[in-house]
Amino acid sequence: MNSLAIDASSDYLSLAVSWQERVFVLHEPAGHTHAEQALPGIERLLDQAGIALRQLDVLVYGQGPGSFTGLRIACGLTQGLAFAANLPVMAIPTLDCIAAQAHGQVLVCLDARMGQVYTAAYDTLDGRRLTPITLSDPDQVTLPDSTTGWIGAGNGFDIYHQALASRLSSQLQRCDAQLRPHAATLLHLAASGRYPRLAARDASLLYIRDKVALTNREQQAARK
């Protein structure tokens, strides 16, 4: 499948173009410059592939959860390009993308700010998400059963290591806290047939939580 993938949900800008079984990738730190770097990056990848946007089959984007600003950038850019080129879009959850980079039974845990995490459990061998993507406190995270040999993935295992380790250490085989959404993995998932193609007008985001930050009063209470 010939496609373009865009993810801006983390501190990286991740772009990838798949064209006739070749993949062209831009995956690099972006800080707060996703909006400035995304379109030039896409143009560069299309030039490398020697194609125009309208020759693609679908535009794929990281749906979230993640950085609120980054998610809106990726979704808005995908919609705009899809309208211009008359292409469908495909939304893939951020945690699905991280889980697909590990192998086996995977617990994805992402920092959600404000002392909370986004989590979901997966069996990547058959592509199943075993639990819904949820928001919780780190010390409330659980696995769907008592089996061992789980793989932890995502930056939550770095930022909230102590709280998570105290609950899950007996079940986790190892952790990779450096895994983050990658556009090349989005292309792989898009080709799996598990995610529907949508009209550009139907592109949506998966926030899980609508609140962006703690109020001053809540920050003061948390420090006590």
C-alpha cells in the first residue's frame, strides 16, 4: 500500500512514505517545532520517492493520546492534505504504534502529565489490544492477568519507574522506556487491514483526557 504517515504526538516528528515497497523515513527530535518542520519534511520525503501526494492510496496519522498540540498538528495537516489530494485517511492510536514495536505480551505506559499515565495491554503476536486505552495514576496500573513475561514499553516506565516497579516488577520481563511512536510502524499497521479508511472530514483525535494542565491551586496542593 502506498501511503504517508504522520505522527507528532511526542517530542519527535515522525514521518514516513511507503511507495512500491520502498519506505522513506524522517524521524527526529522536534521540540516544539512540529508545525514548522512537518510540511517541509513531507515534501522532502515525496521528493525522495519521486512522487506526488495524489499518487498515494491513504494518509495515516497518529490519533493519540499524546501531546495535545502535536495531535492537532498531525490531524489537521493530514486532513488538509487529504482534502487537497482527494485521499482517504486512517487513524491509528499512539499506544498501538508503540506496542507494535515490541514482541509478545506488551504493556504500554505513556506519561500523560499531571502525575498520570495512559496504558493498554497487548498481545502483539496476533495484533490484539487486550484492554482499553485508559488514564490512571501510576500506582493504580495493573495487568489483565497474573502471568509473567510481560514487556513494558513507553516513557511512563522511566518517569514513574518507582510506582510501576512496585506493582508490576514480578510480572515484567523487561522494559523499553525509549520506545515512542514511529511513522514507519504506522505504515506497517496501516497495511494490516485492522484500521478503517475514513473520509478526511471524519478524522478525529483520541484524547482520553480533555484537561491539559493542573490549575495553580491543584499544583500547590500536589506540592504539599
